[in-house]
Amino acid sequence: MSHAFVHELVDHASERFRAGGRFAYHYARGKLGYDTIFHDILRRGLLSGAPRVLDLGSGQGSLFSWLLAAQQLAARGRWPADWAPPPTPRALRGIELMDKDVDRAAQAFGATHPVVRIERGDMTRTELGRPDAITILDALHYVDHQRQSELLARIRAALPAGGVFLTRIGDASAGWRYQMGLNIDRVVTFARGHRLSRLYARPLAEWRAELESLGFEVDSRDMSGNKPLANVMLYCRVR
Ligand SMILES: C[S@@+](CC[C@H](N)C(=O)[O-])C[C@H]1O[C@@H](n2cnc3c(N)ncnc32)[C@H](O)[C@@H]1O
């Protein structure tokens, strides 16, 4: 069931991006189909107890389409018995720096979607509000170390007890595997129509220590799939 169900989810979640053109559609299909963090989020219910999600560096909103597709299929009785309960998103807010991605999101979700709002903004400056969960998937390394630390502290302050911060970082202590991830990141960034900027890495132990000192319980998992990369998911819960 699981394999066929993932296909169904990918079809369902990618469909809305057709409105944004070929790139938007195929990017969503590739990302949702092959990036294991999206599968893990549903299988393990990492955002299931979080109706209000804030996604920083949201890109075109692939994560939100994924959560909505899961909710819709589950409402039709389609949900694998061995997965955690499905997500129940009620307010999904994305913050994205690049106009191109915000435009793709607007075409995919429309201007008046009842659940999804993707705004153009800088995550290091934007008001975070009071979400149940905050996600940053592959975007933290675009801002310098000082702004990373300031943002992490604001994220902690914005979340309630039990709130979730879910992120994925590259582990800078992983040598050539980390470099390989950076190179892929640069190619994808360029393909998405963005100029290349400096990236700010840290070793996994440093990410962990900082998050723990802020009051998070941190569970880290390798998210490189079968690729020789150093992508690590950090699932952080406010103690
Ligand atoms: C590698 S992409 C990942 C996009 C999305 N999270 C996903 O998983 O498909 C990183 C995104 O972070 C955005 N970004 C970088 N710095 C940002 C900032 N300061 N504020 C908001 N978005 C930012 C980039 O424009 C880009 O869309």
C-alpha cells in the first residue's frame, strides 16, 4: 500500500503546480516524489499535531501542497494503517524571499486560498506569529551565523510548550559528503532562477548544542536517503 499511496500523494500534491508552468510542476513532482523528508513527515506524523504551520524559506509551497493532499486523501479514507495519523492543517503560512517562487505559489494556490498564504518576505525579519510548528527545509544556510542564531531564538520564543521546530541542515563536519550537497544545492538554486549566494555551514554538533541550549529536545536523523550526502533532519520539540 505504502509505495502506491506515495505515488497517489505525489500526483495529487503536484497537480496544482501545473498552473505555475512546467518548472513548478516538475520541481514539485521531483521534490515530493524523491525527497524522503516529505515521506517521513507523513509516515511519522511529524506535523500531525500542528494545525498552524509556518514554513520559512517555503519556496513555491511544496510542503503545504503535500500536507493538504494528505489531509484530502485521508478524508476519503485513503491512509496507510501503519502510518501516524494524517495532518489536519488549518492555517499554513509561508515566507519566501524570491518573487519567482512567491509567484509560482500564487498560481498554485490562488490569491484567496482558505488555508494557505505565502508571503514575500525575509525570514530573519518577519513577524513569526504563534504557530504550532515552524519548518525550515534547506534554507537556514542562506543566512549568516549571527542571523541564524537570532532566528533560532525567535523561533523558540514563538512556539508554545510542546511546539515543533522541524529543519534540515547540511552537516559541515561530514567532509566531502557535505561538499557534494552544497554543489547540488548550488545547481538547483541556479535552475530555480536564483542568483548564487554565499552559504553558511555549521557542524551538526553545533546545531544541536545551540538548539538544546534554547530549550528544545532534539532528535536528529540522516536524511540523505541512498545518496552520499550529509543532510540531517532536526526534529526539535519545546521542552
Ligand atoms: C533550497 S530552497 C528550499 C525551498 C523549500 N523549503 C522546499 O523544500 O522546497 C531554499 C529557499 O529558501 C529561500 N530563502 C533563502 N533565504 C531566505 C530568507 N532570508 N527569507 C526567506 N526565504 C529565504 C530561497 O529563496 C529558497 O526558495
